Amino acid sequence: MARRPYEHSRLAKYLEKRVLQLRPRKTQAEIAEQAGFINPNMIAMLKSGATRLPLDRVPSLAAALVCDPRLLFNLAINQLGGDTTARAIEQIFGVVVTNKEVAWIEEIRDASGHADPTLTSRGRSAIRGIFGK
């Protein structure tokens, strides 16, 4: 069995980046403490992919990381069961949308005059172009 089964997960990559961004303000041990983890090395273990994020810790870790809990939830679900689990949750609860995604949706609604526009190939290309895809 792999010693770091989650090392390539999107959650591990996100935590690596977010902890680096927060480094001037708080340490990994402080983040772990604020999230309610007993082990001060828990953030390092999550970043390395040695362990997965328990879903019940998403709200407190999101608060400690100063990030959207819905984003962290999506990443934790993906880590837990990959796309299969994420699809099952979407089928039951609908798509989990982050606060930043809501802002995009609101802007699209405003720009379209609330016309419920169809995503055309031109629109898709424009959006992908914004992100360099």
C-alpha cells in the first residue's frame, strides 16, 4: 500500500499553495490548532497526501485557511472517492458552487439581462480563453 495515497489529489495541491500564501500570517501548526486537530503535524500530513481530510473537519479547516468551505468540501469529496463520489453527491444535492463561482454566475446573469443564455461554442471558447485553456 502506498505511504502517501493522496499525494496527487487536488486537495493536497491546494493545501500546499494555500499554506504557502498564509505563511506570513500563521504557521502550519497554528492552522492545525485553529482547525481543531490534536496533531500539530496534520496539515503537513494532508499536504503530503499521507492522510485524507475527514469531511467533518472541512468547516473548521476552511475557517483556519480563510477559504470557501464549499471549495474545500469539493476537494475533500474528490479525495475521498474521486469523480464517482462527486457525481453521486451532485445527483443528490446538485452542484456545490463556491462563493467565487456564484459571483461568475451573477455576472453572467447581469450581462445577459437574465435571459438564461445557452452556452455556445463561442461562449465556451471565450471562457476557456480567460483561463488560458
